Amino acid sequence: MPRELRKWYATDKEIFDVLASSKQRVNASSLLEIARERGIFYSPRESRDALASNISLLQHDYDSLKKLLGESENPNRAEKVACVTLNAKLTMEAVKEVVTGFCGEASPDEKIVGRAEAADRYVVQVQYPELDYAKTRLLQRRIREADIRFVIEDTKTTIRMPANLKAREIVDQLKSRIDAQQKAEISAEKIEITDLSADDRTLFFTSLISKMKGYELRDVTNVKVQSSDKPPKPPTEDEDEDAEEEAEEEASATEQMMAVVENVALKGQALLASAEYQLLKEKGFFITSITWKSIQTESPYNIVEFEAGFEEAELGTGFRYNVRGLYRNREGEFTKTLIPLTSGHKELIFPLIEKTALKELAELRKKVGPATVTANDGGKS
């Protein structure tokens, strides 16, 4: 029997675990609707746990299980994006040859298809199983999809991918095949700030959100910061020891708290100007992730919401970003609800984030020079 047609069974305990662990997506109203579809009517006053227990005891075939699992999955799962820039202009023929060879060696549980999307774009669509043993048994294995895009430009090639481990592994394998094909190791540029100090890491984010061409910063609504864990500044010879002791005794509760806090998340409006953020900044915290709104400087003057950050916050590696959506401009008034963008619309905006980030990163490195002590590097240059 073909793999895709194989059926499986689930116990009532496993079905109950799925329903019980998906409270937001499978609420009491959804459970009542599932029962009504089978001709069973429960009281709206019935507790959600009781509804989940009763429904889990019913017979569930393959299609019924598939529907339950589909409802328990988050439909708004917007995965962030990452990119790698190859300092070489590849041809479409070269990319197609590499992808074809990679498809031929795919594992049985993966489905890989490559196609030309435009004269300068090639897309690799990958379907693969994702395992998460932290979830209940029926949710541990899900089929995920990843679109990996090769964007060929004048002097370089950008590879854009979902910001997850599987996609990064695939890109690494494709990069190795490209090097073998070209008979040379092509240098790859990633957006990483490992070599920057705490202050420059924050400056990277503030420059990114304020210098995007065609957009004017409107507000910052979410910020995550990380402690730089700076060693205490050594006292100078002329400092009064008695004054130091007195200052230590009068240390505020806030300062004592900051000594043990490693990271903080702030959510609200105008966060970069808030007293809370300024206090954290003074204590040596630097930005690792940010969500902001910018208004288009040209028609239609919509407000667009972006997010960007580093997967490895302390190291400053794994840059990932996304366009969360927009608030449409209607004669000077903006919609209250965030409108999601299509993948095609996002693909038009992603290059702007990438180019701005690379440009500002280059400017920072040019300013600080090659010998810069990084945050959390133990004092190594």
C-alpha cells in the first residue's frame, strides 16, 4: 500500500490530549459543532473538558482524525524568514542542475520540487516531517513546507528561506553542492552581529528601523533586550573608597534586581522612549528583537508592521525577520485590524529589510574597526 494511503488508529486518550492541549484553536464552540455534525447535541453550559472527553470516546476514522488535527494547528503560524547572500552571480542553469541533483537524493519521507518562478528566481519547495516530542503524541509529527528561493542579482545571489533548522540545513547542503559545481568555495554573507559591542548591537536595530527606504518609523511596539553581562568598571586611584562603600550600601532595589535579570521583553507603544527601556539601556542591556510600525512615504501611505531579531540572542546569530501585515489607509484613517500580506507581497518587501540590514551592519563595522570587543565574548577581540 502506498505510504500516503496508510491509515492509523488513535486511542481515546490520544484524541483527548489533542483536544485538551488546543484550547484556543479548538474552543468549546468548536467542540459543540463537532458533536452537532454527528447528530449529538450537548448543553452549551457543558464544561470544555467534559466535551473533549465525550468527543474523544466517539469513533474517529482517518478523515475525522485529519480534520481534528487540522483544527488544532495554528492557522496563523507565520514563520520568520532568513537569508544568505552568495558573493557570486549564479546562472539559472547552474541552480537548476544543483537542485535536480539534490532532489534525486532526497529521503523517502521528503518531497522536493524545483521550478523557475521568474527569469531571475528559482524556487525549491520542500515537504518534510517535523518532529516535536514536547507535544502530545498525535501532534508530534507534522508535515511542514518550506520554500527556498534563489534570487539572482547583478553581482550576487540571495538565498531566502524559512528561519528554522531544517531549512538552514537544506541551504547548507545546496551551498556545498554549488561550491563543488563551481570548483571553488563561494563566500557567503550572513547578517550576524557577534563582533559588535552591546551599544553597537542596539544601534544596528535602531538604524534598521529608521533607515528603510520608502518607510518612516511610526512606533516601536515590542522590544526584547539581553544583558551584556559587563564586568564592573575598575576604580581609579583617586576614587574615594568611603564614597564607594556608601554608594554600595544605598544601592536601590532596582539595581539589585538588574544584577540577576538576563533578558527582558517590553510590549506597548513608543518603547524606545520609555523610562523602562532607558533604564535597561543604562544597565548595559542591548536589543535582540524588535517589532515596529512604519508608514509608507509614498502612496498608498499604509502603515506596515515589521519584526526582526536574532535566534541566538546572546551570540547575535540567526537573523530572522518578517512583515506581519499592514494597516490600510482609508482617507487618512487607518484600519484597526492588522491585514496579513500575501507571500508575493512579502517577497517584494523582504529585500528592503535585507539590504538595509547589510548596509547598516557594514557601516557599523567600518566605524568600529576590526578589533572590537564583542558583548559576552569574555574579553576576546
